[in-house]
Amino acid sequence: MLIEVDLHLHTTFSDGRLTPTKLVELCADRGLRVISISDHDSTEGLAEALEAAGRFPQLTVIPGIELSTDVPGSEIHVLGYFVDYESPVFQNTLTRFREGRQERARKMVEKLGDMGVNVSWERVQELSGGGAIGRPHVAQAMVEAGYIEFPRDAFDKYIGRNGPAYVERVKLTPADAVRVLADNGALPVMAHPTYSESKSGRDEAGSLTDTLQELKEAGLVGMEVYYGDYTPEQVDRLAGLAADFGLVPCGGSDYHASGNPDEPEPGTVGPPMETVEALKYRWKQSAAIS
Ligand code: AMP
Ligand code: MN
Ligand code: MN
Ligand code: MN
């Protein structure tokens, strides 16, 4: 069955491998109706995506973003929907985050070198194409250099969060990320709240209910429930939690065209259309208050 909504997608402006135009074309071809482009720490692909979507009247693009935070032993990512990407204050913050990513990726390449895994920093930068650089670019350079077969092997062996070449990012708490988004007028949504088989480094951070309580107080509006490779049991449990906390149940494929085997594609996983209606309603409400 085709899923018509996918609220979690990446482009070449972060660690995805399709340009915004190609991604929009793929989604339109596959019959999707509502998508959100949610690059890491960047809104730079949004203008191109919105322009491309103009050619497909049946497809709506919600401007989005994904912010990453580290917590002890794990990481928490926060999505923002209906982001005001023209806000200079917000863009300054994103520039800082992206500068932190450069520094961190360079340190990871150095650590790999110390271990005898020699990937070229110039090549990693080239692969990032000037967008928000991330571990997938390091992983891709390692595949090219023949150290590993698939990008995900780099995470399992080296740069997963407990790996020997991992480097932490700029300090930002999950509640800070929620507030950065809420201050922008965007709707903050907790991304992939629980462990995913296809991606490591996402063990549940302490007690999920405690985290949700804290983030709800900071302004969280939704959480991902329909995500990537979540099993029906995981989806049921998360849908229950979302309902308990009054959070809009969101989700999507988190598609990157990553080159990893079994990557969920757009149109294979996502929330129902009611989620889009609920998000629009919450967005209008928050705009009316501020
Ligand atoms: P970074 O933003 O630099 O911390 O890198 C995290 C990104 O790496 C995520 O957004 C995913 O795109 C990707 N990722 C995380 N874990 C894995 C994994 N086990 N295998 C492949 N890709 C992963
Ligand atoms: Mn990513
Ligand atoms: Mn994420
Ligand atoms: Mn993502």
C-alpha cells in the first residue's frame, strides 16, 4: 500500500545523496501527496524543493529541518516543521551548527588516520558538497577507499557513537533544540524516539517518558511514530505514548539514498493524512498565540 505522507527526507544539502529537485521528482513519481524536506542543520535545499514541487500540483512540501543533540550514551534528534527559513537569527544559529560539524568531521578523519584508516579530508569535504557535513560523508569516503563495503559498516566499526573514531558534536541539549525551533515559530517534533535496526547509535535515551515530559515542557508538539524500519509493535507502543503526551504522531522514511542495503524508500512508511491536518492546526494555533 502506498503511503502518501513522508515527513522525514534528506537531500545533498546535508547527508542525502539526491538533490532537492531529484528527491521531489522521485516523491511525485511515487504518488506522494505531502512531504517534508528535513535536512540536518540546514534549510538551504528548501527553496529548490519548493520550486521543483511547483511542477507537481498534487504534491505539497512542508519546509522542515532536523537538529541533532548528544545526550549521555545516546543522541536525540529534533525535527522542526513549517520552519521560517528566512529568519536571520535562525540562519545564524544553523551556520554555527554547521561550523561545529566541520570541526567534528575533521577530528573524526584525524582519529581514523591515527588508526591507520586513511581517508582524505578533502574528499570528505567534496562529498559533502558544501552542505551540512556529517558522518555519512566520512563513511562514503571510506567505502570509496575500499576500507568497508557499505556506509553503515563505518558506523558499526568506527564512527558509531561508541566507536573508536567517534567525536561528539557541539553541546546542545534536546530541550535547547526544541526551544530554538519553537522560537523560530516551527513545530518541534522528536525524531526516531527509539532504536532502529538499520541505524545504530539510537538506543533509547534513558527513560523515553522522562525525556518526553521534559521536551513537552520545552514546547514539543509531536513525535515520530511511523519511522523507517519500526515494527508494528514499536509503532503501537509509540502511538500509545504520543497519545498519552498529547503529541502529534509523525514520521517518515528518513530517506537519504544512502547506498545502504534495505533502506526504506519514500512512500513505504509515514503517518496518515490526519497527521498533516493536526500539524497545520497546531501551527495556526501557535501563530495565533505569538
Ligand atoms: P552526524 O549527523 O554526523 O552525527 O551523522 C548521523 C547520520 O548518520 C544520521 O543522520 C544518518 O544519516 C546516518 N547514520 C546514523 N547511524 C547510521 C548507521 N548505523 N548506518 C548508516 N548510517 C547511519
Ligand atoms: Mn542523516
Ligand atoms: Mn536523525
Ligand atoms: Mn534524518
